[in-house]
Amino acid sequence: MKKVVEVNIGGINFTIEDDAYIQLKAYLSRFEASLPKEDAKEIMEDVEARVAEIFQKEIKYPNQVIGEDSVRIVIECLGEVGPSTNSDNNNSQQKTNRKMKTNKKLYRNMDDRVLAGVCGGLASYFDIDTTIIRAIFVLVFFFGGSALLAYIILWVIMPKAETVIQKMEMNGEPITAENLKHYSK
């Protein structure tokens, strides 16, 4: 018989084995220690939300207890944190992360905006230069006239990419420890 603990991760309650809880808590502590102090709170909220999402995928039936296997899956998905002693290993992990592109989501890119970030968001979604999207909107505006209406509609319906997780989803990046640290800068 194993001791279990009730925990709230990302706003969701889970029952987790004591050993798994200790392992998860140590991982999250290492993760938080590797972040800059000014961004740590926001990033850790995003990390906890991602951990809760992974746990929910692992749960097969109601009231299932989270074990060490599920915690290992979380650590594999997010990646181990801490300084890498081998630069070749670090480079190969970065190449793997680039290959692991996830499904992109359409957001307004608030980091690459002139007015509302619509063109920047479309450019991120389609992997093309923002200037090309802006030029297309200007050309359609002068020759067709419907670009302004389309821009306003997109402005209203496209959500902003405000959090680190949303920015990663906008670019199709996997949600890993290294990527979270990269986007928090």
C-alpha cells in the first residue's frame, strides 16, 4: 500500500502517489530555479498548466492515482532542466526540438505588430515574412477594397498571443523546458 497525496496542479485536483509527488516537486523546483526571477511566476503557471494537461491525457478512468510513470512522461515531454555539461548533447536536443513542431494555432502576434498583430500572426502561422502579408493586405485594399473589412474581422476573432505557451503554439514549437526558457527571454 502506498501513501497518496491530493494536489492542485494548474487548477485541477489530482491524486498522486507520495513518491511521484516528491519526484514531480523536485523537477518543478529545478525548473523554477533555472528561470529568471522576474518571469518565473508566469512561466511556472504555464508549466503547471502543461503538467495538468499531460496528466489528464494519462488518466484512463476517474479517480486514478498518478504514479511515477506519469511523472516520467511529464519530464520526458517537458525535458530535463539544468545546465548541460555536453554541448553536443545540447545541440542535438535543439535539433530534435526543431523537428518536433506541433500543430500551430492562429493568434495575433503582439511582438510583431504595427496595428493589431493580425499580419504578424498570419505570417507566423504560414511561416512567411510579415512584410509579404502586409504587402498583400495593402494591394488587396487598393485594388479590391475588401482587405480592410477582412483585417477588422480577423482583428476581432483572432486571440492575442499573450502567454509564453500561446506564443509557442503560434509558432508550432513543442512545449519543453528549453523552449519555455527561450520564449521567456
